[in-house]
Amino acid sequence: APMVSTAANGLEAQGALSTMFAGLVAALRQAEHVPFDADYRAVDGEVVTLSPFELAGPASVLLNSADAATLPKLNASTINEFDVRALAAVEWEGTAPLFIVFQRVESRYVLKREPWRLMFADGRFVRDERPGLEVAERVDALLEGDVLYVTSWPRAHSVLDLTLWTREATVSEMDAFFAHKKLALADGFDSEALADTVV
């Protein structure tokens, strides 16, 4: 997906987002950090650290403020043109990022222009057809230097290239997965027939 910028779209909103993300980053720094281990599944409250991590692909433009400034702008007329998949908030120190916050954005949180959207304001519903984004109060990943702090592997993996940090499941791991009580499998199901396929 292409990268776009919202940097020029509303200083009040930018300030509020910066304040929110600064608080979330501070809490994330204080959380329990666990170095990445392919055989370990982090529990709630643990933050997985990947190091060294290199930002690659389209997101690499965020490593330099001059490159980031060339991104196309996301606004009311272009929001329908772009497949918005994530937010990236950058705290700059000179021309380099001090840190970058990533948040996965589900498509249902991208508000397209709708003629009959009703919003509650000042004690009553008002009609508001403007497009926009719903931003959750969370951080899915934080990049500081060459360390990536991951709070949600599925959401971070959906917007960042984490393929160097993943591996294929073994047959015994696949069998254990398919033995889970919440899965209902057909009689004669053969998990080994799925080997080397994407499911």
C-alpha cells in the first residue's frame, strides 16, 4: 500500500494525537520487554522486542524527514483513493526519527463520505457527511533506533515486514494447532497434506 501524509491536516488534531501517542509510548517503555523467541508466545502485558530491526519497503521513507515530506497528502478528497491500512506517528529529532509509532487501521475505521452519518454533538445528533479516520488509543509497534517493540504481533505483522522473524510451523506444531478443542475438522482430515501451503 502507498504511504501518505496527514502532517498538514489540522494542528489541533495533530497536537492531540501527539499527546496521546507520547503517553502510550511512555507506558510501553515501562512495560515488561521480552526479546523475540520464535518458540515463546508473549502473554498480555509483555512487549516483544526485535533487534536489530530495519524498516524496509514503502515505510522506509519515514527514516528521513525530507523523504517523508514528499509523501502525498491524505485529505477529504483523497481518502477514498488510498487503501489506508495503518497510522505512523513520527517524533523527529532533526531530520531523523527519535521514534516511530505504528497502529493498524481496520477498513471499518476509515470513514468514507456518507450523506447520512449522524454524530452526537452538544447533546443532540447532527448530520456529518465528512470522511475521516477513527484512531484507537493504542500502539501496535514502536521503532526506536534499531529496536522494534511489538505489542500486537498480528497487527504489527500486517503493516510491517516481519518475515525475517517468522518461520514455518513444524508438522508437530501444526498437529497441536489442529488438535485445539475449538476446531472442528472433517473425518479423515490430514494435516500433513497442508504442508508447504498457505492456510
